[in-house]
Amino acid sequence: MSVLEEPIKEVRTLRNYINGEWVESSSDVIVDVVNPATMKVLAKVPRSSADDVGAAVEAAREAFPRWRRTSPLARSRYLFRLKDLLEEEFEAISRIGTMEHGKTIDESRGETRRGIENVEVAAGVPSLMMGYNLEDVATGIDEYVIMQPLGVFACVAPFNFPFMVPLWFLPYAVATGNTYILKPSSEVPLSMTKLFELLDEVGLPPGVVNMVHGGREVVDAVLRHPGIEGVSFVGSTPVGRDVIYKVGSAHGKRVQAQCGAKNFFVVMPDAVLDPTVASAMTSFFGNTGQRCLSGANLLVVGEDDGFYRDVVDRMIDASRNIRIGYGLDETVQMGPLRAPEKKQRVLGYVEKGVEEGARLALDGRKFDIVGGYPDDCFLGASVFEDVTTDMAIAQDEIFGPVMSVLRARDLDEAIDVINAYSFANSSMIFTSSGGAARQFQYEVECGNIGVNIGIAAPMAFFPFSGMKDSFFGSLHGQGRDAINFFTERKVVIQRWF
């Protein structure tokens, strides 16, 4: 493909995928899917109804008994075939991600790779789904644990990683013998449409995987439908806590809700600054700050004003030189925010920070766009100094390219600051001290810890963790947590005469 080759050539109206077929939504409400870099319409997506969810549940429930009886080895072979197709379509999938979301092509390629890795891990289900046993728990009596699928599960997916996040869940659900319903974000449904085209080519039995486009009506139907056993969600804390977790749990469902974040990027006096600054640029401004693992608060440790000034000046200089533009241009380092209203939300926080008394050391409202694209969704990197923990810019999840700089006298104070927050998704420390690193990982109340790592993103065979207001449920996405979420442990105690 040429540098700006776009795999989406024409506008089309998307359809749902139910019972192995592409079907029209029962709703006549249609919304546009817009490329945030060019503001061109890429597709039209339906706002499906509860009836569409009901049809998907019926198909999934009907498919479940036969799929559950398919051997784990046979189920894994479908995933091996899917993995091969994903590799063949790797570049096209990545470019679709950039077109619908706005992230740079390198970021999209990383997302595609992480998604494929989850398919690879889930394909190991013959080993991952093994139970355990003990002979002679009493004389002549043996006891077993068997892991069994439960039925129909569903996913409510976010806009920021439209390809990767559904694959934290779907492959594991299907591999363990469940059937599945996916609701993509209506803002970015094209990545999942591509995935389901490949799933259709794989030849899964009808009803095993289903996709229903839509908004709140679809989400509400998923949460309340008695035929759905559990729901996976990634998104904001208010929605995850007050809607997905509360409503889903009230209707007897298993729920895993991975939610918001306000992540700390801690720089110790002994940090090696060149790689630290490079890591910070990716952490704070990669994906245009629309990442639940993004750095948000830069916490510089120590009372040496010279060290503080050196760190912050380096951060500002690097942030000022970020190339902003259409992510399909390989030279671009930061793309647009996903939508105009998301840009306006971030601008509101920039203005709020100034009102609160923070010093806007780098104003992201002033920027140049490589290629002259419309500026509806673009925004530059902002850096605030003189930030205190009671300010909104230090407390709220901004979800955009904003760095708030704070100070702490020592590591103990830094840890106290972090632990006082209700968000607990990720925290990173940059240091040359093993003792400091161990204290940090031991004492910080946070799900994902980075030591000299700017984005503490777990590999597919580890859980994507989170604590406090960043996660609701008991089992996370990915790895063994996902296997356990999608299965129940049945205990068998037996004796033969």
C-alpha cells in the first residue's frame, strides 16, 4: 500500500451479524461514521433495537448446546484459522483503525498485534480449561473440578481501541464453549465489521458469534435480557459503575467492567532522563491521550529545583515538537481526537486548568497540522505546571493530550498522593533504584505497575488489571482471568462400589 492508501473506498450502510448472516437492523435510525482527520463520512451505522438484541440472543442460545459439546481442540482450530486470516489482513485492519479512530498507523498496528495475541492465547484453551482432581479425599472417594461454559455472553466495546478490546473477551468466550454477542461502539464500528467478515470466512457454526450495532437501547437490552449470562465492558467509570455493573449485576449477570483512570508517571531523581522523556511522550500523548493507560499526572520527586526544571523543560520541548496530522502519514506522531465533541471536552479542561490557577506552560490550542486537514478534531499537547491535587485537571480523567505536572518531596509522599486517588488503573515509576521500584510496586494501590515502562499494558497471557474506581467485578479481561470469567467450576465427588 502507498503511504496514504485508504482501504475504505466507499460509504456503505453497515448491517448486524446474527445467526451466521448479515441482516438489516429493525431500526431505521442511522448515524454517520466519520474519519476524524478528514471529516469525511466512512459509513452509516444503524442504531439497532431491543428486538435485534433478542434475535441475537435467540440465535446464540440455540447454538450453545452444540458448540458447548464441540471439543476444546476443535474450537481452538477455528481460532488458529482466524489468526491466519488476521495476519493476512494485518495492514488493512490497521489502516481501518486509523481511518475510523484517528490514531497513527504505528499505534493501529500495535493495537492489531495485541488483538491477534489474544486470539493466539485463547487458542491454547485445551490446556487453559483443564480442571484438577485429587484421589482418595476419603477412603475410596475421589474429587474433581471441571470447568464448564455457561451460555451466552456479551461485550459492550469502547471507541478508543475498537479492534483490540473486543478481543480481550470474544476469543476466550468462544474457546471455552460459550456463544457471543458483540456491540461495537457506533463511533468506530468498521474494525469489528472487518473482524466479523473474517469470522464468517472462518466458518464458525451459525449463532456462535453475533454482532449488533447500536447505542443505549442495545446496551440496556443486553444488561436486562435473561438469556445473557455475563457482560464485559470497557469505558468510563460512571457508565461502568452505575450502568453496566449495577444493572447487569441486578439482573443476575457476571460483569467485568474495566473503567476510567488518572495515571501517575513518577520521575525519581536517579531516573535516566533521555529514555524517560521518550517514554513520557508515548505515555501522555500516544493515541492522543485517549488510552486508559495514558500518563496523566507527571509527578517529579525531590526538592532539587534544578532537577525539576530540567525534567519539565525536556518534557515541554519534546511535547512542542510532536508532529500532528492524519495518522496514515508515517511521519505523523499524534492524530486527532476521535470526535469534535471530545476535542471540546479537552479544551474545557485546558480552560478550567487556567481558571484554577495552574500555569499553562505549553498551550495545545496552538498547533500546526501536517497536510492541512480540517481542525475539527485536532489538538496539540498541553503541559500545565503549578498543579495541585485538588484541581480538576489533576483529578478528572481528561482523555486527551494534557500533562499535569506535580511535585513530591520524596517517594513516600509520591505514593501517598497516588493512593489518595479513587482511580487505580496504572502507575509508572522511572528510577535506577531497585529499592525504590520494589517499594513502589509493593505499596502503590494500583492494578498495572510500570517500572521504567511508560505504558504498563499487560500481555495477552496476563490479566488487564485495575483497582478501586478503575474496575468493577472480580475477574479481569485477558489470560486466565478471562478463562475463569467465561466458565464455572463444577465439583464432582464420586465413589464406586
